Amino acid sequence: MSSSNGSITISIDGTNKSMSLPLLSGTEGPQVADIRKLYGQMGIFTFDPGYGETASCDSKITYIDGDAGVLMYRGYPIEQLAEHSDFIEVCYLLMNGDLPNAAELKEFRDGVTYHTMVHEQIRRFFDGFRRDAHPMAVMCGVVGALAAFYHDNLDINDAEARRIAAFRLIAKVPTIAAMAYKYALGQPFVYPKNSLSNQPQGYARNFIHMLMSVPAEEYQVPEVLAKAMDRILVLHADHEQNASTSTVRLAGSTGANPFACIAAGIAALWGPAHGGANEAVLKMLADIGDVKNIPAFISEVKDKGSTTKLMGFGHRVYKNFDPRAKIMKESCDEVLAELGVEHEPLLEIARELERIALSDDYFISRKLYPNVDFYSGIILKAMKIPTSMFTVIFAVARTVGWVSQWKELIEDPTQRIGRPRQLYTGPGRRDYVPVTQRG
Ligand code: CMC
């Protein structure tokens, strides 16, 4: 819980109105001014489009220090988790607050494994989609449709019901993601193979098995792919109150069905400014097409009149470096070397863009560094995952973050429906004029 520690006084210039705002301190990070009584006492709201300065909740899950390039899940630095842990253990950590002992980890893994299959009726949904439907559209639809299977008997105020909903989501989202991929290819759906789940990086192995194998042939999940996928999942598992997580919390604050809330998160993630950036990076590299076209592209990015952005660069919070990108870059170099991808033309464009952007004053002065999606897109491409699946993989990873944040919200006795205010700038009061009298 946060503690109250000091206060700040604000006053309205030219009046004798003033009030003291309590300052709250968390475990880490800057103090936060508590403005909950501001309107009641002063009659004013605060204005913060994009919520850049506003804490919308207190949370014990993830901490980011954007200036120092720090990211911690439940206090554990992301670098240590990426090196020593694996995704299923990180899921336990995010959901439960501490690392599990061996028995707890086994029970948790078995719980997730138990729920990996989807109701056979869900297969039928896929027939309604065109084969060329974007898999993120399919994800929004099918994950949201899980609410139709788990609604009437799901009481979100019951801890056991919340726990089972969480297991179902973490377990079924990769199965649905792989089904979306197989449907686009016209290949049969591959069922989860639970013997894979007990191995290190088991969640990632099972996911790759469902993506890559076909029933007619033997398939061994390559070690390099299992490790790379697991690392991508760990690095994307949670990221405090970003756009999609805030969407899940906002939807959850109304008491909505958790499967519908996660579908809302998937929709918010899809945009190119957020999780859609990994797909947008590859599209950008393909559009540039050749290293010789980079100077013209960079000029376009810098042109104030253009909307072109250097995708995979910049972050709302990280202003020195993105710690996930640092780990992902190392992983990227390893994976490319192991897969023998040395002279991939898109990679050459990526390396040159990275070099220019890190030395060009436009990007330096605006603190625009490569973010996690710049490198994850390159790794996924080398793994022969189609571009349209990149954001889907982000959604698979982030589901545990969304679920953990949703549980924290529902379990917070002080939580209220999320309902921002606004600064109204439309017309003042005016009277209705019948259509015959309008000019
Ligand atoms: N390329 C070129 N210019 C940029 C970029 C970019 N990628 N990002 C920001 N800028 C410029 C922006 O035009 C502005 O310039 P000026 O001060 O001259 O008006 C300045 O940098 C500050 O940008 P901002 O719009 O205030 O930054 P923001 O915090 O609102 O946006 C962002 C953050 C991530 C949405 C943005 O940097 C962006 O769109 N990046 C590209 C998309 C991307 O890679 N997104 C993935 C983020 S990491 C994955 C995740 O966590 O979702």
C-alpha cells in the first residue's frame, strides 16, 4: 500500500482559494499528488491527455523507471528473469506476487496445461472468417467469444472463479493464436501437446508445436526457436499501465466478463503505436527496400509535415533505453547467428537504420531509441513467423499481464468504475431550430 508523506499546496491565483494535496509514496518512483478531493474542494479538474502525468491506480505488479531504463516484475529485474527464468514461472510470479517453489510451479504448470484445449464449438467460429482475415481480428473475435462459454457461472467476486478464468486465458490464448495461423494457411488445427509443457520453456515449446507442426509429419521443436520464443514472451509479459492494460482495467472496472476484457486489451494492443509496432517495423523495412533508400526515408521521418515515423523507435516512458530492447538485441544477434541468417536484406536495412538513428541529432534530441519491437520483429522474421502473427505473439505474452492486472483491480476494495473527466470545448447551450428554419 502507498504511504502518505507530506503534501503540496495549490492555490488559484487572484483568489484566496487554496488546498493541501497529500503526497503519496510508493515503494519506488516519484511521489504522487492525491487529487481525489480537488474538484470537491476547489471546483477544478486536472487536464492530462494521454495520461502522461497521471497514476490511474496503485499496483504491486510491475515497476518501470523510464529514465534509468529499469523494468521489474514484482521487484525482479527483467534482465535476471530473462536469463534465469522461463515464461510459465514468470506467469506465476506476475499472478501470485512471488516466485514459486518446485511444488507450486508444478501445480501451476499443470493447472495451465489442463486448460489448453478449447471447446470444439470454438473451431466452428473460424469458418466464419475469410482465410485472409488478419489474425489480430480473429483474436479479438475468438477470445471475446470465450465469454459466451464462460459467463453465467462466472462470478468475478469469487476468488476461485477468478483463478480458473485466469488459467483458462493463459492456457487457451496460444491455442487460439495457433488456430488463427493454421486457418490462414489452410492447414489442420494442431492440438496442444502437453508432454512438451513440462520441459524448460515448455509454454513456448507447446506454442511453437501448435504453430509449426502438421499432423502428417514428425516435428521436433528446435531449441533455438523454443528459447527465442520464451524470451520474447518473458520480455512482453507485463508493462504496467500501458494502453492495452489500461483498456483491460477500464473494461474490468465495470464488472465486465474477463474474457471480454482481455479481448478489449487485444484490440488496444493491435495499433501500430503499441503492439502493432513489431509488424509495422517489418512493413517499414520492406517499404524502404534497399539501404540506398534510407536517407530519403529518414528525411521523410524528420519532415514536420509528414506522418511517417521510424517504427520500433521511441517510447512514452523509456527515454534513455528500453531494457527489453537491450536484451532482445542480444537475443537477436544470437538467433540470427544460430539460424545462419547473415545476409538478409531487411536485416541490413535494420542495422543501417539503427546506426543512423542512434547518431542523428533528430532522434538523439528527442530521446528516440530502439524499443523492444524493433528487435522482436527481426527475430520473428528470422524464425519464419509471418509478419501478421507478430502482434498476435505479443498478445499471447501480454495475456498474463492483463489477467494479473485485472485480478488486482477486482481484488482492490477501493476500486471504482474508471470514468475520466473532460475539458469541454464544444458549443455552449443553444436552442433547437426546426429543419425548415435552418439556413
Ligand atoms: N519516429 C519519428 N519521430 C518520433 C517517433 C518515431 N518513432 N516517436 C516520437 N517521435 C517524435 C514526435 O514526432 C515528437 O517530435 P516533436 O517534439 O518534434 O513534435 C517527439 O518525438 C516526441 O514524441 P511524442 O509523440 O510526444 O511521444 P509519445 O510518448 O506520445 O509516443 C510512441 C510514444 C511509442 C507512441 C512513439 O514514439 C511512436 O509512435 N513510436 C513508433 C511506434 C512504436 O515503435 N511503438 C512501440 C512502442 S514499444 C512496445 C509497446 O510497449 O507497446
